[in-house]
Amino acid sequence: MLKIYNKLTNQKEEFIPINPGKVGMYVCGPTVYDHCHLGHGRGYVSMDIIRKYLEYSGYEVRYIMNYTDVGHLVNDAEEGEDKIEKKAKKEKIDPIEIANSYIQSCEEDFEALNIKPATFYPRPTKYIDKMIDFIQRLIEKDFAYQSNGSVYFSVDKFSDYGKLSGRKTDELLAGARIEIDGDKKNPLDFALWIKADENHILKWNSPWSIGYPGWHIECSVMSCDLLGENTFDIHGGGNENAFPHNENEIAQSEALIGERMANYWTLWNMVNTGGSKMGKSLGNATNLKEAIKKYGATAIRLWIVSSHYRSILDYSEAPLLQAEKNLEKISKFINHIQTKISEANPSDDDSTSIDFDYYNEQFKAAMDDDFNTPLALSVFYDLITQTYKLETEDKVTFTDLKNILSFWKRTNEVLGLNFIVAETFTLKKSIGAPEEIIQLAQDRETARRNKDFKEADNLRDKLREKGFEVEDTSEGFKLIKLVSRD
Ligand SMILES: [Zn+2]
């Protein structure tokens, strides 16, 4: 039974989908005014793991992640510059081009980290009409009001305000800066539509003013549009956005649809560096591309899944080097098993020494417990240790080897660790290698015997071009095919 820690109730709850066999999931995406940093990598890998484990468990997942390309103002405020426009002015490029180029950058990183593409990637600039319509309906239902060309959500009208982040409106009011903003009825009211000043680049016509949407409204509108105007299953995001962003999403959506926005809220924790939070606006963010270049995308992914998504993840040299080592350990093991399979004599003997029901249950138990990836990985490390031990006793059977490989393939559908796996072929056991390759290897063997080393080298290069490495052994040649595991 899958249990998910629900931020809405602050406890682990059994996961019950609204529609049997199906899951609707919405994740708040990045604001695309710069390259992704490690905090983004952590967040979106964590959500990818949740999605992939739901799929592993047999659910069909409709996964939505937005790209914020307008409306997110500097310091998450409601006045001042738009983050994307600020960058556009600095680089003297059209804001939409800025957004497009960083979306592309983001997608490159996601692909490198083996994050499965979303079902849809909505963008607010493509949703202006629907946002205006949504805001209009909130005004008609008396949850929002127009003031001097801007539109605000009336927090007083929504009695559940603060339920996700646990903030109480009276405490918020006491702590609120006394804003000199005559447009709002209550200092806690937040903007749905903002009247643009003349310097603003991205602005649209609306019934209230030429302006642009507030940051929060996009997620309510796009989730309603793509997951339906009713409760959906899972809402993901970074916990630093629980307030005000997610809280305001809840207020807008629930005011409109009259029921819960989402049943489960899964929020990832931050990445720490040198003892403090990593963030673009904090100026201490490590660029994701640079980290990938330094450690490799798969080691970064392994570093992320080696920690639970609700724990703070520390960015420093030691855990990343450890991830590199662990990755090597896993890939060496899988390659070793693969080689043993290709060299073994297949037999009808189906005896086994390793109990895979146990390993499957352990993996599932770990992941069912709020996606506990560090525990799930330890199940696999245990299998590695047990296998090597049994090998020294010569007890690993052909069936065990095949079971190890299929257990790994199945669990790695969730973990998503991409690495190179060598498939080996020998002269005796060339089953599976393309005939053309075998021929080239045999020709090379002949050239070598005739001491025509130039020709032999030539043929080795040809094999390499086709993705095969050739090794000479006492029993003749051995071919190693390098294939990407996905
Ligand atoms: Zn959002």
C-alpha cells in the first residue's frame, strides 16, 4: 500500500486515486529567466521518481509541469520588475526569446538527468484569455475585486486561507509590513491581475486595464484546464513556495471549483550549500549544467535519489564523490552480470540461490513508504553484496543471473540511472552479435595471425566506428558492445 506524506495534513496517508488506475499530477515548474541550478535538478528529479514509481505501480499518470514565462516579479513581490523582463532588458533581447532559450536549456538538463517529459508543459503567456476568464469568474463569485485597474483576491472571503503552510491570517497580518497600498482592502489580499506601467514590456488587454497576470493565477488556471475543473490527485513543488505561491493557488482554485484543489501535496526540500539554502536570488546557486559537466548527469541523479526528497540535500564534494563511487559500483556489477550471462552455458536448470520475492518486496516496501529512495537503493546494494558473496561459494546459478538483470531493469525504471552497459560476445558465443560485426572480428583475427597488423588495426577502427571494442583472449577474440542503458 502506497503511503504519501501529505503536506496538507502533515501526515503519511494511503494513496487513493480519484479515478482507479489513473493519476493527475501538477508540478510547479521553474521561472525561465536563467539556467537551472542544482535546487531545480533536485526538485524535478524527485517529482520524476514519484511519477515513475506511480507508473511502476501500474498507474497511468497525466503529468503537467508549467514554465513560468511572465508575471513572476523580483522578490516574489507584486510590484517592481518581472524577472524575465529584467533579464531581457539586461541582455537586450525580447522577453519571449529569453523564456524560449531558458526553456531549451532546462529541457537539455532534464534530458541529461533522465527526467521523463511531462504530458504537457503549459506557459502562462499562452493562457492569458483563460486567466482573464478565470479572474472574471472569481469576481462574479465575489472572491475578487477590481481596484484601480488591478484585481485582487479577497483573502477574508476564503476561510481556509493558510491551510497548506499552517499560517494563520491574524498572525500574518500582525507580521505584515504596513504596506502603503491603497488599492487593497486587506494587506493580505494578493494580485490576480496587475495594471502595467508604461515601462512594462509584456502586457495584454483585459476588462480592467492593460496589464499582466499575477504569478499565482497561472497554476490554478492551467491545472484546471489540463486536469479538469475539479480535484486532482497530486500537486508537487518546492516547499519554499508553499507560502505564498501554493497557498494562493489553493485559494483561487478552491474558491472557483468549490472543492479541494488537490488531494496530496508533495513538496521537496531545498539544497543546502555551506550551511545555507541554495537559490538563484541568493546568489549562491550552482549551475546545473556545470555540476553535470563536473560529476556526470547520472552521478548527480544518484546523489539526489540517495537522499529522501523531504530531507535537506547537502551540496558538497564528499557526497558527490560518493555518488560517483556508488555509480561505478552499480555499473560494474551490472556489467559483470551481463558478461557472466553471455559467457554462461544456458541450461534448463532453473535452480536459484537468491530469493527475489524478498528483494522485490523490500524495494516496494521502501518506495511505498513515501518514496523512500535511499532505502530502495540500499536494497540493491544488499543484493550486490549477497551476489558477490555467493559467487565466492560458486552458488550463483544461471537463473539467478537472469533474475538479477531483470530485477535491476525493473527497479531502474524508477531510479532512472543511465549508464553504459557492455554486452560481450566471444567467438564461441557470438549469439546476438550482428553477422557483419562477427565477420569484421574474424577478418581481424586472420590479419593478426598473418601478422598484418596494419590491416588488423584498420579493422579494429572499423569495429569501433560501429560501437564495438575488440579484445584478444587466450580463447580468441572477445567483442564488447557499448550500449546506452535506458
Ligand atoms: Zn505553481
